[in-house]
Amino acid sequence: MKTQVLYKSRTGNTEKLAKAIFEAIPGQCKDITPLDGQTDYDMGDVYFIGFWTDRGSASVEVLDYLGSLQGKKIALFGTCGMGNNPEYYRKIEENIKVFIEDDNEYLGAYLCQGKMPISVRDKYSRMKNAENEKMVNAMIRNFDMAMLHPDNEDLQGAKSFVKEIYERLEREAQDDE
């Protein structure tokens, strides 16, 4: 089973996850490549598609590529600045997986927090006023917490995600025999 790890990374966070996922994929028949807008990557059977989050979705390159895949097994992974918020992560997953065509098998998603550019913190500081101080302070705290992510726990979570997927695929293959 050939596996492709394709990702779009803006600040290096998603690339870190991609490398952890690549390491966790069993066997030698695998490849890892940044998504750069082309659509003719080596074809695989299983795809791990990585993205950074912007306004609750992925970049156009990722969404376009997802829409081009036919008859594949697809797992998503990504990073976002928002802290550990499973409900927000589910919304991101839902926003992105709608771009996966129905003839593919969707395998799930792994998301974690990722650090943001310092310009984001500067923007938060500039927008603070008496009316929104509490909310903006919470955003700045989240930003500061994100500076350490993805951390080792996040990378281990990504590897566990891969392990669970391959265990499930192996069970399905045995059931088909």
C-alpha cells in the first residue's frame, strides 16, 4: 500500500506534523512532499493531507487538491492557532472534508495547536480597548500558549493517529479475505 503525505505549511507547524506522520507510517512504500499547487504527485493508495488553518478552513491549494482525488483513502491533519478546543477542531474538519469526493474513503482527522506569527499578537494588542479587554487578553494568552506548539505531545498524538488508521486498515483487509 503506497502512502503519500502531502502538506501545506505556512509557519513550519504543519511540516513538523507531516514529518511525525511520515515517520509513523509503516513500511517503505511512502513519500512526503509539500503541496505547491500542482496535482500530479506520485499516486498513492492512502493520503495524509496536511494544512494550516485560516478562518476555520484550509488554503485553496489544499482544498483544490482534495477535490481532485478519486477512489483514495484520505486522512487529514492540521494545525491552528486556537488552543485545545475539540469543538472548534470538529468544525474545521467538517469545513474541509466536504471537499473530499464521495468515491474516496475518509479516514479521519488529527488537529493540534500551532504557534502563530508574532504579527498576530501585535494585532491583538493594537485592537485592545476598554470594551474588549477581557476577550483580547484571552486571545493574547492563547497566542502565548501556542508558542510552544506543536510540542512532543502533539507529535505523539499525530503518530498515534497514524497507528490507529493502519490498524483499522489492516483489520478491514483481513475482513475482506
